[in-house]
Amino acid sequence: MLINKHARASSSSQMVSPVHELGVSTGQGLRRNIYETRVLVASDAHLPYLDPSLLSMLRTTIREFSIQCVLWLGDFFDCHKYNHLAPGDQRLIWKQEKQMIVDLLMLINEDLERVGGYQMISRGYHDHLWLNRHTGTEDMRSLVRNLDPMVATLMQQGRISISDSATLEGIPDAQGEMTWVFTHPLHYVSTPFQTPREFAKRERKHCIAAHAHYFDVARDEEQDFWTVEASGIFRDKLSRTDARTETTWRRKKSGFWVIMEGSQPLGFCSGCETSMVTSPCPCVRSMPYIQATS
């Protein structure tokens, strides 16, 4: 569990006027836009199974790259008491787990305050399980708001934003057109990159896809768009053994991504050294670090 202390958010804090559609209704079928151009994408936290070493690296990366938005791309919650990932693990009660989630959100809020950044939490498959099994949580907004009054205050201030849609768009170009799709699909297939490539082809945008717990980056077949498998920031040792054949095996490596305007996605995984925090992870250096052409 996180043990860091955090200061209480003051209800008298000055209200901010963010550019990420504060107050706009976000139904299940609507996409949120992320207008910032320095976004850290952290998917599949599966709390309480957070990787502590990755959290430390993530916080350093926020500061080093002046991250403006941390996107929790689905499966922020795990709902492990109801699913197959850890059927025998009943050690943590919900009150403890809830405090861990609150502590994490407050820590990241502290890191983002320097540049006036915010957190975006989007829906994933396991978040959907929580909504189905808990009364009073009809959408992601109510699920997150009910965690703690401090979290509710940050939501009111626009420092935590919620997407009930599993797919978002972001990173605008000079003309204001969104250049990236961020998605946490309900299902994934065994072929690596198939999901983000399908999105890139259909949307004509770069794409990062979560849920698969696979960590890598490539270009699409036409070499026009980046396609990224997001992996997650869960602890590797708690991942299920994958019984697929070697040709379709998805590597269960945890990690996160920095997405910036006009450049290759930067991946940071559980195997990275701390000294590598300002450069791409060697695990994803299958291509030179170049400027994106679209």
C-alpha cells in the first residue's frame, strides 16, 4: 500500500478553468478530448496491484517532461474479488484499497500542480465490473467522486476529469485536429498491434491501446501512424500465465508511455533503470528516435 502522506485539498482553493471540457456531460458513447500536448498514459493499474517501482519512475517522469495530463487509460480499479485475476486474494478489504486509490490520486495531483496539469480517468473492463456490482455508482464520475471528499474537491476544480467512454482523442496539431486515439477496448485479440492498427487505419490517427498487457510500439503498415500497446502499471508477478502459443504470446511487461506532439512515443517499463528516465526504454528501440511525419 502507499504510505506517503498527502495534504488535504482546501475547499477554498482557487477554481481553475481547464481547457478539457470541465462540466461537459460525458455519456458512454461520447469521446473526451485531451488538448494538452504532453500526456503520460498509464493504463491497467489494477489497483491494488500497482507496481511501486513504476510509480516512482512515473512521478519522476511527470517532473522531467513537464507532463500536462496523466491519463489513466482504463482498469484503474481491479475488482479482484469478483474476477479471475486473483480469486484467492482476500487480504485487502475495500476500505484499505480505497485509501490506496485516494493516496495515489493525491500524490499525482501534487506532481502535476507545478504545471497546472490534471488527471483523466477513463473506463476500462474492470471499472465496468465495479459499476455493475456497486449501488450508487452508476457511472465513472460517481465511482471516483465517492472515494473521498478530497477527490470530489479535485474533480470540482477540474484537476481530476472523468471519461465514461473507453476511447478518447488528444494531442492536437497546429490546426487543432486531434492526432491520437487512446482506447481501452472491451476485448483484445492475440495478434500484437492488431487493435491499435485497426484504430489507426479507421481513424487516420496514431493509436495507443490498453487491456492487452503487452508493451511495444511500431508503425502501421503504411508507415503513417504510431501504434502502441500500452501494457499497464500492475506488478508483473501478479499477471496471469498466458497459455497461448509462442507465436501469439503477449509479453506481460508493465510500463507507461509519454505521448508528445510530433515525436515518437516514449515507453518506460519495469525493466528500465532510473537513469533511463529521460530517454526511451531500450525495450522499444526497434526503430530510431525520429520525428513523426503525420
